[in-house]
Amino acid sequence: MDTYVILRRSGWRSGDDLEEAAARSTAAGEQMSDDIRWIRSYVLEEPDGVGTVCIYQASSPEAIRAHAAAADLPVDEIVKVADTVLVRPDPTPVTIDN
Amino acid sequence: MTELLEREELLERLAALHAQGGRLVFVGGEAGVGKTALVRTFVAGAKPPFLHGSCENLSAATPLGPFVDVAAQTGGALAETVAARAEPRDVALALLHELSQPRVVLLEDLHWADQATLDAIRVLGRRIDSTSALVLGTYRDDEVEGEHPLRVVLGELASAPAVSRLSVPRLSLEAVRGLAAPSGSDGDAIHRLTQGNAFYVTEILAAGGGALPETVRDAVLARVAGLDPAARRLLEVVAVVPSRTELWLLESVTGAEFEHLDDCLTAGILHADGDAVAFRHELARLALESTVPAHRRRRLHARILSALVARSSGSVDPSRLAHHAEEAGETAATLNYALAAAAQADEAVAHREAVAQYERALRHGAGLEPAERARVLGAYALHANSAGRYPEAIAARTEAIAICRSLGDRLGEGDHLARLGGPYIAVGRNADAEDASRAAIDVLERVPASPELATAYNVQAYMRMLNRDNAEGVAWGTKALALAERFDDRDLVAGALNSIGTSYLMSGEIERGIEGLLRSIEAARPPRREFRVGSAYGMLASGLGEMYELERSERYAHAYLEHAREHGSDETYILSWLACVRVYRGDWDGGTELARSVLDSGQGAIGRITALIALGRVRARRGDPGVKDVLDEALERSRSGGHLQRLGHVCAARAEAAWLGGDVERAVEEARAAYPLALEKRHLWFAGELAYWQWKGGALADVPEWIAEPYRLQLAGCAGEAAAAWREHACPYEAARALTEADDESLLLRALAELDRLGARPAAKLLRRALHARGASVPRGLRLSTRANPGELTARELEVLRLVAAGRRNADVAAELVLSPRTVDHHVSAILRKLQVRTRGEAAVAAAELGLLQNR
């Protein structure tokens, strides 16, 4: 499996929409666990709603597309990660309120 | 016999599958793990009694062996079909016909199955759901690694809805402790040594006492050591007969030892199996066989052979006789029986077994007359070629040519020369194939016209066609056809029409090409020419794909796949073309899924190239990563043949990817790599696309007038007409790409909307930039998911919905649309969500209300 960054810019109108999408994403991910693993996401504050930058491990870019289609998630761009430089742990997660 | 431990769950699953009916279940596990014990326990109480067949551990197995066993139990139409030496498919259909009642069929040791048996099992797997029977097939899963023929079948049937696999695990420490407890043995030590292999465990416990035997063989021998010497001599006889030994045979080969049969049965070393006896396990037989000294083994084989021959005048299976004759060192008998067994394998179309028998015959063939040896070499080469053993086929033909030359047999020499072409091309020795083909024609034209000359012409026609020298392909094919008709050889007629039709297709004479290939199928229709029928469908699917006649290509691809499934031929190449065709038709998800399935199967070197191209095109068009990996591999694999049909396709895809990646110079360079070849062969589409990428890079001096229409229009600056032409070829992406070259802003905006819809990020990005530069107001891309809009189904989802609404199960939908069952599950979930319904029935109603069920 390779690591990928997936950009989903301005994918949702609100945090609630995103939460529903996250539940679908988890469910779809469980069905194809041999091909894809969701690692983490950063939620983006955008002018017209919210977007995400997601880190996944996947067997191919097509597996990411198939997962996105099954879970009804938009995909702007998929970029393969060449290397990881960890400097500090992620800051404590925050919940967005809308 | 020990009670079956830790198998409750497996037995329950088998019972559930039995209750469902219409299932084929492969039961896998290592040797001795307890597969037979499991399935025998399961079928013990079956009513009506279960049917049983098994494969034998022979270097060259009897074709259709397990089906012969089953036919002996059913009698009737199946027995007649088997006795008539029918082909695997007909045998499988006859068995399916027997299975109208809920019977259980047990086919054991499929890892030793001959090729004809595997072909029949393919058909069983595809059609078992039409019966109410349960077919169980056992196999050693640790012995079917790599390119094992059974593994290929398991892979092919993985997507068949009525086929499943069970795996029999080793015994746990608790189970072994439980078995050891009554005799006070050290369960932990036995588990450590045996790793929970059920047979090994029971052998150790049966041997009893003292130090634990180091290997399973030692355990078996320790158990036998306690028997009377005469009983052990009896066991030696049973050990040198593969699988089971008939009682009459055992009695006629042994003397007083026969009296000890009861001892061996009581001790549980042998078990009775109808009118025969067998070791409780093949591992025990091999252990015993290894202890028989060579000279005694040889004598035993000789006695078994003469008993078999004396008993029956000609009705004994020749592969069995050949085995014992060879082990007995009887050269002349081995040669005769091996040739008879090879002929039997030939009738059953079991190439691997025919190859093994011909090899055995040639090993013992010192007594063959030269002319006869050349004939045997030819038959061997034919099967070796069909079995993919190309180097052996080349070597056999080469030797046969030398023999024919020394005998002055020009016809034979020419025929072997012509037939060298196939295996030479298969290993990429194109120049040698060309030399042999020309030499064959040269030799055969010096003697009166013959069917051999027709074959030689057709080999040359086929090679010209492969090389896309279309006019020459037609010319040589026409010469072959005239001779084939004169000799009324329908197989050759079908072959010649195939070369002619495909050559026409590749020259752009689409209708004439299709007509030729359909006539080829007609000529091949009588039975036994299935290879020709499959080849013609395959040429129609791949050739029409290469010519961008996509809808018709897809239709013939389905015809090919249906034919291939029934006859067990390779599916990967046509699946890879179907992947490309789907991509070109704008179904990127469907295309990449098929491409992945071809790549993951690990089969089909040529299909792999086409699948890599499909994947590379989509990744490039989406702007996804991983383009370089797949297109580099595709180029590497295309080099050895050097044929335009691969190189042209790969270089076009590489040029496109470079251009979309922003590297215009490399795009021109990639296009130029195959352009001269495409011009030389006047390939409408490859020349068209390769010219196009050079033109985009401002590096094309002359525009050929004859290239495919949509490209010609694009290069002439007629973007709107070009887009319309692309739409006629059912290519939405190419149509949008053509519109991006228009001047009219409304056309550009239409192109942008279409590129956004397709998810063609790099092309859309370039167009947005161009629109901004013109000062146009540019709409943002599709941000929100299209799915936010209920009822907005994709083309693929609509297709699935139509079948679901017609009451089809997901598995049937998957088979019909050539998708994986999991993908269909995803589509159905998406459909339910988009239509905001809970059940398939509600989806059908909602779809009807929304008017989604009419054909487009």
C-alpha cells in the first residue's frame, strides 16, 4: 500500500454534512479494507463551507476513487506521498462548529 | 478412525451451501490436514448416495479421470458421453444434466487434475447455479502456487457467483492434546512436531510408544514396522499402484501375502474402497513406496503390467499401462502405450497430458522409424504449442525438419517449417518466424499444390496481418483461401478468412473486415473448430477496438467472453481490450476496474500491455499519480515484438500523458518514436493520434490526408466537426478535447463543462487558463459532489438499476456487465442513496417514476 494525500476542497456546505460524509467514508472503508485505509484528515475552513485534506493508504489511485464513489465524497486531486517528515505530533483535534 | 475435531464450523458451512444448492465449493488445505476426512464425513449420510471421482498422482494423468469415475456410477447419458470420448465441455454439460436432483458430487485431489478435467470444471463452475446439486472439489492449496493450472482455474472462477472456497485449517494445540490424552502421549510435543497436521498426528498416535518420529514418513513406517513381513510385502504392491488397487489385481500379483490383507485393513493402514483397496492417505503410499528397493519395484511394476494386460483386451486405460511399462523399464511397451495415451489425450483436448505422453514416447522412441519419429514430433509440437511450451515446440519442429530433409519428404519439411511460425512469434523471434515461413512456401511451391501449402500461405498471411501489412495480409490470405477451398479443408478456410478479415479491418475497411470474420465463424461452426470461432470473435473485439468502432467492439467482446467461458480459453486479452474500449467510451471507472482485474490476475503477457495502457490513459486524464509506472512497463513489454499494434498504442498513450503533464517536448518525442512505423503501415488511428501530438507541439511538418476522420478534422482546424466525429465514435473525452481547440467561446465553455463532468482535471485546468487569458468569465468546477442531487445517476448506475429493476441478483448483474460483485454492491448502495429509498423494489418503483428505465 502507498500513502496518498487527497484534496477535497470546499466539498461540503457545513460541518454537519461533513460528519455524515465521514460516517459513510468509514462504512465504505470497512468494506474495502484490503485496498484502502483512512489515516487522518485535516478539515479546511473555506469561504463557502468546509473542505478536507485527507491522508490515506491505498493499493492504487483507483481504489481511492472507488472508495470516494462508494462513500459519495468529492475528489479534487490525489497526490502520492514520497516520504514523511514528522516534526511534532498533530495538535489536539478540534470540532468545527458552523 | 478418530472423531472429527474442530470441523463443526466447516461442516455447518457445507450444510448451508448444500441447502442452497447449485454450488461448487473448493475445499483446500495442505496434504494430510484432513480434507478427505471432512468431506467424507459430510457426504457419509447423503441421499441419494454421493457421486465420487478422484484425480491420480501420475506424471501424465488420465484425461477426464474423475468424470470417468462419476460416469461409472451414474451410467446413462453421462456414461455415453464419456465413452464417446467427448470434449470436456460436453462431459460437463452431461454431468450438469444428471444433477437436476439435489445430489452431492465429490471430486478429490484436483491439484493433480488433467487439463481436460480442469476445462470441464470451468464449465461446471459457470453453470452449477442452474442445478440444485453441491459439487465439492478438494485440493492441496500449498501445491497450487505460481502458474499451477488449477490456480488459474480458481482465479477465473473467483468471480463466479455460485463458486466458493473453504480452507481446512490445522488442528489446534487443544485438539491435539485431546487426541493424545487417552494414550497418555505428550500432546504438546506432538503438536510442536506435527504443527497440527491431522494425518501426521494420527500416524504418531497409531505407531505409539517410544521416541516421536521425526517426519511423517517415519511415523508411517513406524506403524507398519509392527506388521508381519508378508503383510508388508502386500503393502509394497499396493504402494506401487497409484491411488487405488483393485482386489483382483492385488490377488493376481501377490501369492500367499494376499491372506494378510485383513491385517492391513484391521490395522487401519489400508481401507476398502468398493472392489479396491487404498492407503488411508497418499502420504502413506509415498512413504511405503520409497522403501521398496529399485530392483523389486521394477519387478512389481512388470507383474502389475502383465496382469493388467492379461485381464483386459484393450479396455485398460493406456496412461495407466504406460506408467507401469515405463517404471518396469519395458521400452517397446512404454512407447506403444504412451502413443495410445497421447492419442486419448488428443481426443480430450488435454494438451498438457498429450505433451507428457509424447515426451514419454520420445524418451523410449529409439525404435521409431525416422518417418514415424517425425510424425510423433509434429504431434508433440502441436500440443506443446497449445500448452504454451514454445521452446519445446520449436525444438521438436526443428528436429522433424531435419528428418524430413534427410528422407526427401518435401511436404513434411514444408509443413513443419510453416508451423514453426507460431511458436517463434510467441517467443518474440519474429525474424526467425519470417525466415521459416518464407522457406516453407519456397519448399512447398516446388511440389504439386497441397493442403500444406495452404497452411504455409495462411501462416504468412497471419504474420503480415500481425505486422499490420494489411494489403499483403489480404493477398496471402486470398491465396490460402483458394487452396483451402480446393481441398475442401474447412478449418483452413476459417483460418484464411480470419487473416483476410482482420487485415481488411486494420486497413480501415471495417464492413469488409467484419464480413470476413463472420464468414470465418460460419466456416468453423461444425464442432471441434472452437479455436477458430474464438479467434474470430477475439479479432473482431480487439480489431474494432483498435479502429475505434467501440460499440461494436464491446458487443463482440461479450460474444468472445461468453465463448471463452464455455470453452476454457484465455480471457485476459479481450478483457484488456474491453477495458480500453470502456475508457475510450468515457466509462473510466468500469475500464480501470477491468484493467486492474487483468493486471491482478497475473495472466496473459500481451493483455497486460493493453490493460496498462487503459490504466495509464485514465490516470493521465484524471491527473492521478502512477502514470509513469504503468506506461513505462507497457513500453518495456511492447519492445520485444516491435509490432505497431502495441508500440503505436503505447507511444500514443505516452505522448498524451506527457502532454497532459505539461511536457510538450517529451510528448512530441514519444509520438515520433512510433510515427514512422504508423505511416509505413498506414494505420489510420495510430498515425492520426501520433500526428496529433506532434501537431499540438507545433512540430508536424506534413499532415497526412488519409488519417482517421476525427484527427484529420482537428488538424484541419475544424474543432466543431471533429468533436461531432468523435461523438459518432462514442468518445466523449476526445470530443471535449477537440472542442477545446475551437475559437467560439460558447464551444469552449461546453468543452469545459464536459471535461469537469468526466473528472478530466488536467485538460480542464489548461482550458480554464486559456479562457482566463481571453478574459472570459469562467465557471468554477464542480465542487459539491454530484451525488448531492438525488436521482442523478451515472451511466453505469443506470445500467445496474435497469437490471436490478428487472429482478436480477447482484451476482447476475456482475456477470452480465463484467464487473466484480463488490463493485455492483457499491453501485446498488449508491443507487439506493441517490434515489433515497431503502430496498431494491422501492428503487425499481422510484426509477420508473423518474423515467429512468427507458433505454437511452
